[in-house]
Amino acid sequence: MIDPELASQAVRLAMGQGATDAECTLAEGEEFSAQVRMRALETLKDAGSRRAGLRVLVGRRVGSAHTSDLSSAGLRQMVESALAVAAISTEDPHADLPDASELGALSGDLQLYSADILSIDTPARIQAALDTEEAALSWDPRITNSEGASFNAYTGVRVFANSRGFLGSYRTSSCSLSATPVARQGDAMERDFWYSSARSHSQLESPLAVGRHAAERTVRRLGARKVPTQKVPVIFDSVTARSLIGNIFDAVEGDSIYRKASFLEGKLGERVASGNVTVIDDGCMPGLFGTSPFDDEGVPSRRTVVIDRGVLQSYLLNSYSARKLGLRTTGNAARGITGNAGVGHGNFFLQKGERSPEEMIRGVRQGLYVTELIGQGVNVVTGDYSRGAVGLWIENGEFAYPVSEITIAANLRQMLMDVEAAGSDLEFRGSVASPTVLIREMTVSGS
């Protein structure tokens, strides 16, 4: 495993050569992927990497460099390159590191790493992908093809050190199974997918469960039709609702706010959504994908209520955007291996409600249940929202038939105000999560 002291060594080298502050990130990882299609192995990847990234400040001038050579000579070259960039960069009055009083890390086991992933050998990983696809292909005779299935795994370690006394590291692991079957009925073909992901192999859904659910989602799309253009209630399933929560993150992250590129800029303390909307960012939840003991500036992860029952309570900030806005960091710095930190999220989610998805569907006389979104038609500056959609039409509280080749449109400002219910089915399959969401009214454009 990578030696954390290498990060401190790089910081000391930079300070010894004229940097006024410095921070270094080390990352080491092993990545595995087995892709199968139509019952045969298609691609296999098993690769490892070790990298270091350095960011230096010389006064208010910033320079960055990175390397995969972690020898003493490689670190020295990285330091020299970063200082050379700083020498020719423009001064930024807001460039700095977090104050030493803001640095630290969560203690205790956050359940980010599980050794059981390493106990699954390559043949078993390939077989898991094959079994997942087989479960989908054999579920219904109308499933005649496949875009493939996969087993993926990752184990790694991340180290961060800076010149204000911080040194921390943590290990992570993850694995996933997925399948994308294709169904045919007459001349019509449809595809859909399902997946499972977890920090440990023991927490993955079985290949049978993943494959069959992917098949069910695919078959129910057969016979899709358009619907006339109209305004109706729209229900986003828990998969598509995650994209709505992602739109909210884009509107509350500090870079968008200080650039005045968000429809939520200047709205702190104001009602921006219905009382059914509580959005939380929590980087402390054990075992989840958005959890870490500290952010990418060495600030402890934390729980931040962003929207509380419709009222905007907080933006998400790193130290740079906090300084630009005259606020304090919320521990949301994120970066790759080097460069200036951006703003990221921990586990960013819509708090669940009390109604099940089935109850929500039964309460809709006529409307749309969305299972897939297409395109990127969301403007976070104005809130304008228009995306292609696929789903199921609801008549008198029941699914009537599948629909496709339609567009749903509204404005995010109004959509947030029109959230009638958040479902009880909150589930974390990634760092952004949402239960099923019912929007009072949107325009569905079809035939």
C-alpha cells in the first residue's frame, strides 16, 4: 500500500523551494471489469495505478502538477513543475488553503473498505456477469438480445497532506453488477437495465435478482406509444428522480452561486420548494459511496441540510467558494488528483416521505410515470427544464400502457414548489439518491 509519508515529503520539498503553502494528494487503486455479451466474455480489464498531485501557492499565485513516478526524483520534478506554473500564473486574491482550525477528519470505521471483494477470483467475477445476463435472457422469450452484463470492482487508498499540519488517508472498495437486455415484439425493440452496487461483495444483489429486474423493466416497455400533448401529474421513479436531485446540487454548489449561474442564487432563507422537500448532504453515513472522513482539502465531512421542508438553508461550499461569498466551507471540496478543488457532494439525497410508490400511483387519475430520461435539456441558470422521456401511462391509478417519444417540460422553480409527495422508497445505489417523486403538473408533449 502507498506510504502516506510521501505526501508529506512532497509538501516539505515544495515549502523548502519557495512555496508559501502546499497540498498533495496520493491515490493508488486496482480496477477490475468483466464485460460479457450473449453468453460470452467480451472484454476483461485488470489494472492498477499510483499517482501523486501537488498544488502550491506562492503568495496568491497557484501552480499544480502531477506524476505517476513516486520516486524521490519524481516527486522533486513534480514540485519544480508546480512552482514553475505558479511563477507565471496570475494572482488570485481568494487563493488560499483552509484555516488550520478547520482541518480534521472523522474518527471511527466508516465502512468504506471491505476485503471480501479481493476474495472473489477472476473466474468467479466473470461467472457473476454471465449469470446476470443469463437471468435476463431466460426470463421471457421476448428478450432476444443483450447489450451486455458486467461485473466491476475497485479497491484503493487516498492520502492527503498540506502545509498546515494535515495528513490523512483512507481505503475504499466497491463492486457492481449490471445487465442491459433487449426485447423484441414484432418490429419493435426495447432495452432497459438494472444494476446493484455496494462497498462489499456480500451486499450486492444476486446475479439472478439483477438480471430478472433488468428483464422486467425491459419487457414492460414493449408496445410503447405516444400520448397527446397535455398537462398532467408526473411521477419520477427512484432512478430518474436522482437526476432531479442532481439538478438541485448543480443549483446550490458554490461555484454556480458566486458566478450567479443558478436560479437559487441569493435565495438563502427563502422558500424555494414545497414543504415535502427536504434535501440533505451527508458525508458521514457509514458504508455509502458519498462518505469519506474528510474532503479534498482536509476538512472533516459533515451533514448539511440544504433545503429544510422547502426553505433553502445552505449552499455547498469548498474553502474557495466560501471566501468568494463571505461564508464558511461546508466540507465539500472535491478534486481529482491535482489542481484547484471544485465543489462536490457527500451523500446528496431527498429525504423520504411516508407514501409508497404504489400509493402515489393509485392517487393519480391520469398522468405519467417516468422510467428513463433522455438528453440534457436543463438550464440551471433559468430553471428551464425540457427532457425526452420514456415511461408508463397512468389511468385511474393503474399503469395502462408504456409510452415513449415524448418530452416533459416545466421550470425547476415551479417543479420544486409542485412536489406533492416524496416516496418511502429511498435507496442508496450511488452518492446521489432519491425516493419516487410526484410533481403536481408538467407539460407532456407527444403526438
